[in-house]
Amino acid sequence: MTSSSDQIVIIGGGFSGAMAAARLAERGVASTVIDAGGDFGLGVAYSTPFDGHLLNVRANRMSAVEGRPDDFVAWLGRHHPDHADPEGFAPRRLYGLYVQDRLAGVEASHPGRITRLQARAVSLEGTNVVLDDGRRFSGRAVVLATGNPPPRTASGDARILSDPWADSALSAILPNDFVLVIGTGLTMVDMAIWLDDRGWRGQMMALSRRGLRPRAHAERPDAAIPPDPLLLQGPASARLKAGRAAVRAADWRGVMEGLRPLTGQIWRAADVPTRARWVRHLRPWWDVHRHRIAPGIAARLDALIAADRLTLSAARIRSIVPEGDKVAVTFDMKGRIVTRTVLADWLIDCTGPGHDPARDPLTGPLISAGRARLDPLRLGLELDDSGRVLTADGTPDPALMVLGPPARATFWETVAVPDIRKRIEVLAGTLADQGVSS
């Protein structure tokens, strides 16, 4: 067993885990970062090799470090000046290089405080992290920064692409193939643009429960509109009415910008029935307005739709069955008493993360043992304000913390970089203070 009474063990080496390690090192805390893929700092989000995959946030809001707002734009100016527009949407590939550069820079300036380990963590025993090769690593605390799990909707056939981000996943798709996509969100957008740039000229049908696509940013940044007090308190129905009135009176993007700094507080203050109503009825519309795409990407999507190469429909999937060299997908069209079956050359699963903490190999046993508890909506583990896992009786565990997308049940806004870097600052401060007091 490798152990240290002072180090932090971080499971997951994507943006959240890598930048947490960097910030901890700057605070004088050593860590070991465990990542199965070994591309430390990238994760799924920034591992794309395609420069047409752009950030969904303007460059001047994408600093990896809280309190250093110009960090990313300054890095672009030094290394990729053609993309250094503060209000532009840089390629995600470049952002990955920036994150890796920051990690390497902190390692150089704080030698010995960050250890990288390419391995897969399979279980937690106290503060012992058990790897798939039998090794164990131990520290005074463990941070789960495992990112988004893959979808769990479709699998089982070579023509069903359950992980479109896997190496060469799209390489077998021929120029005129008909592609059916389950999901109409950000990943669908990525796949449509990527295929188009690879020379694919076929047709794509994208299906989701409501058929909603991500909205676009405006060409220039939107000024935040302070929310009406009626949006911030009272019954959910009254808040929705106030929100609709605000959008009718002003640009909806400004309304969203005004709500953004308050969203986490609103979520945390809501009781469970209200949260359940929001997730069930409001979340799909919230997601497509909140997580917007670059104007240029939206224009390309519009062009595909106008050319009848992309159709988006609201539907409920009944079955997915391989049929020879095709995939037969049967679905009910929403709003119509119509059931259709289409034969596609390929099916791409873009349904989004398949979150189920109770069945996850790391968190499931923690829940069964009472070391963690699932939130009532099954969105994730319940945490305290510092990101520490709550045990079955509601007591925070100082030796187990969660960072990034897996913390959504408690903080809601834990996916975008501006939100994650704030959580990193809280986590680093908490762990540094614990080290001083221990």
C-alpha cells in the first residue's frame, strides 16, 4: 500500500480533478490524481481533436482559476493569438491544452506536490482507494471527481455507437449513411458538426422526449437583467409565471444571465417536492437555454436543418433492435397517435450521462454501507456546503468529498467551468484548513 497522512487522493483526472490538484498544490497540499485514461486535464470535454468543437462559454469566462479572470485569454494571447478574442468561443482542443499547461506549470513550480497515476479505481475502503490491479492508495481524504458517466441507453451492436467519443467511433460512417441519434442536446450538435466536416453528406434524424435543441448565444455578450423578486421565492407556479413575464418584457438571455449567479442558491433553498417539479417539468427547457452554443455552431446547425439533412423530433423510444446491417428503431411520435419504425445505418447514443449513483461501482457500496446517502431525486450524493459527503445520518465525512458533475444533486450548477472553479476554491480551502488543524 502507498499511503501518506498528508496527501489527498483524487479519483478522476479531467478538468475537475486536475485543477483541484493544481489548486491544492498552490495551497501547500500534496495529492495523487488517479485517472484511467491518462490524459490528465482533458476528460471527455476537452479531449476532442476537432477544432470545430467550440467552447460553449466565451473565452473571458473560462479561466481555470477563481480570482484570475484573464488567465485563459492571456494564455491564448501567448500561444494562439488568432483565438485570443475575449468574447469569442475558442476550440475546446485549445482549452484542453491550456488546462494541461496550467497543471504542468504548477507541477514545475511546486515539485513533488502532484503525483499522476494512470489506473482505474474500483472501490473505496475508508480512505484506501483500491485499483483494478490490486494496488491501494491512501491519504487523509479522497475526492471523487469522476466527471460524467457514459450513456446507458443503447448498446450491444457494432452499429450502435454507445460512446461517440471513443477513438475512431465515427470512422466507419460512410458519406451517404442515414444516422439516427437519440438525444437532441449538446452531444448531438457535436456529432452533426463533426460528421459534416468529415465529409458525411447523408441525413440525420435526432429524437428526444421533447425534441428541444440548444439555443444560441447572441453575437455579443448579454447584459444581466436583475431578476424580479417574484422569481426568487414563492410557489413554483408563481415563479414560472414571473419568469415568462420577464422574458416577454426583455431578452431571455439577459434574464438567464441575471439568474445564473443565483441558481445554486435557489436550488439549495427549494424543498424536495419543488425540486422534483423543476426536474420533471422545467429542466429540459432550462438546459437548452442555460447551456447555449456558439452563434457560428448554431448557424451550421440551421444550415443542416434547412438542407433537410437534419430533423429533430419529439418522440418516445419503444425499441432498438439490430436488423442485419441496419438498426431498427421504433418510437411513438409525441402529440400524435403514431408509431414509426425506421431503419438506420447507424445509431448514435447522445442521451447524456447515465447517472445512477446507487449502481456505480465506487459510490454504490458507500451508500449500502451508510458512508453516503443518495438524494431523494437520485441525482447524486448529498453533500454539505463544502462538498463533503453526508453519511446516512446526515453527518459530513471530512475524508470524502465530491467535485464537478457528480455534485449536481447538492449544488445543481456543477458542470460549467465557471461553477466548477468556485467549488475547487472551496474544496482547496477546506482541505488545506483540515491539514493545518490535524
